[in-house]
Amino acid sequence: MSGVIKRRREFLQMMRSFTLEHGYFTITDIQNAAGVPRSTAQDWIMRLVDEGCVIQREKKQGRSPARYASLSALPQSTCQKIFTTVDGDQVRIYHECLSSACAAYCEHHHALAGDIVQEILRDGALLRESARMGRCEITIGLHPFPAVGVVGVERDGDDIIQHIRCIGGPAFSLTDMMSRADGVCDVQVRRSGGVVEGAIRTRVLTHLIIGIDDTDSREGGATFALSLALLQFLGGIKGVIPIDHHVAMLNPDIREKTAGNSCSSIELAVPPHLVDKVSDRAILFVGDEALTPEWGVAVKRGFRIDPGFRAYGRKAREGRIGPGEAALVAKRFAIDLHGGRGTTGALAAVALAGLPNEILLDPEREIPS
């Protein structure tokens, strides 16, 4: 019996190796690799198909042989979503993981690798990386070297290609899991000794930041709740990926405020051809759901915040925005404004995007340039 178990393990290892390298294997591949008669190779494949360890990916067609692939008892993929947004020569890479521990592992090692990835933020199981276009050389290995790192980011037409180099567990993720994540179009892998380098292809998505303010009244409602509902509503459009929701405190001494004088913003990754549709839907949604005609919506394409625009958010926190000032600033920085008095706070919500929550929520905290 132990001999049969050992033989089974050997055949599974062969089949797994072919699957990792080529994405499939044939009866002839196993026959040649194991040095056994074709009938023996076929019997082992059929046995493992019956056990659920192997699947038939393609049936025999003419001269093309049947193709098979090995399966694993491990989770199909801890990588849930991988998608990218672009703003000029900068790229935001989003990786949503099944486990916050796995996301923290990648956060730690990608930060060690540095260079191409310039900033890393993690919120639970969602990893957000800001990267530049280009290539670099990094040493991947055992401690104290990073086990995984981004060595290149490039644009290829409507796609972004990340080049990731790794060993060990991250290499398993790259070869076995990333291709199954939502948003990934293709993964190409090559090996060099114990190091694996892969090219992960994702679509170029447009980063939208939508600011909202003055949707509530003294009788009820809350801008944070309406903006969260908006995020869920827009996320229901096929191809649109919700990213984040934020609340920001503005100047608490403004008398016209309904409560604490907070505004909200949401972020989404949107296929370029859907940007106008998403913007229109956002305006209609807020107009229908707001409890006051003074509601305001601001829509920005891209994630980079110009220092001059950030200054507007600082002024909204520390002082008072004059009549017509929001419209002038919005025009200067190519941001669409819609609605009434609330456009002042909606634009401030966008101007403060990208800051950590501890700064957004504390009106006493200084807003960096």
C-alpha cells in the first residue's frame, strides 16, 4: 500500500509541475516524464480525475490531445481582486486578499523591496500601492531580503503589466492564485532557479473621486450615509469597482452647518468608457436622495492631488470659503461641480482625498501640503 501512495505522490508532483509551467499536461507528457507505458499514464490520470485531484480542461479534438490540469486541496485563491488605476505616469495597484495577514505580509515585503512601489497603504485585507512606471533591480531571497517585490510597471495599450519577482510562498501565490483574482487578464511566469518572476496583466481603469456635502437637513439625514449608499449603488454597475469611503471634518465654527460640518468622499475604479455614465448616475442619485436642495457633488478623475488644490481643503478646514471660490478652484483643477451650496464642502472632500482618517476626522490636526 505504501508503494501505491508513493507512486501516487510522484504522479501528482509531475502533473502539478506541468500545470505550473504550462497550465496543463497531456497523457504523452506524463508518459515521457515517468517513463511508463501510455496505458499506465492514462490509468493514473483517470484515477486522479475520479479522486478530484485532476480536471480535464480540454477534450481530444482531431490531432490535438486531451489536456488536463492538477488541482489542490488548498484555497483556490487568497487573491480576491487585483486591479489598477492610472493617473498620468503614476499607477495605483489594488490587491484585495482573503486574509489580512497575507495582505500584511505583502505590505511588509513590498516595502522592503521599495523603488518602483513608492507608497503602500493597507486597510485590513486591501493593499493599496502607489507606483511609478519603469523597471528596477531588487534582490529577492531569504531574510533579511524581501521575499517578493515589484520590479517593474509598464503600460501596454489599455493594460497595465506588473512584473513581480518572488520566492517561496509568494511564488506559489503568483503561479497558482493571482490568475484567478477578479480583474486579472493574464499571468505569464518564468523561473530562474528558485526565483519566479511573473507578469500580471490588468486593465487600465480610471480613478474617480466623488465628493458629497449638504445632503442632510436639521430634521434628518446624514451625508456619510448617503455617500456610502452612493458607493454601493455605483458599485453595482458592471465593470465598476468600489474602492473606499471617507468622512472629513471641515471648519467646525461655520454657523450654517447642520451638525459637525463633515463632508464625504468615495473612490471608484471605472472603465474609461463608463466614466460619464458613472458621473451622471452619481448626480442623479444624490439629487434624488438628498433632503435639501443645497446638495453638492464634485467629481475628479485621477488620484493625484495638486498642492494648490490641497490648499483649498486646508482653507475649508481652517477658515471660510468665499462665494464663487469653489467654482474657480474647480475650473483650475478640472473638477466637475454640480448642485448648490454643498459644492463648497464637496470640493473640499475631494481636495482632502488620500489623507489618513486620523487627520480627516480631527479638525485640530494639521493638513500637510
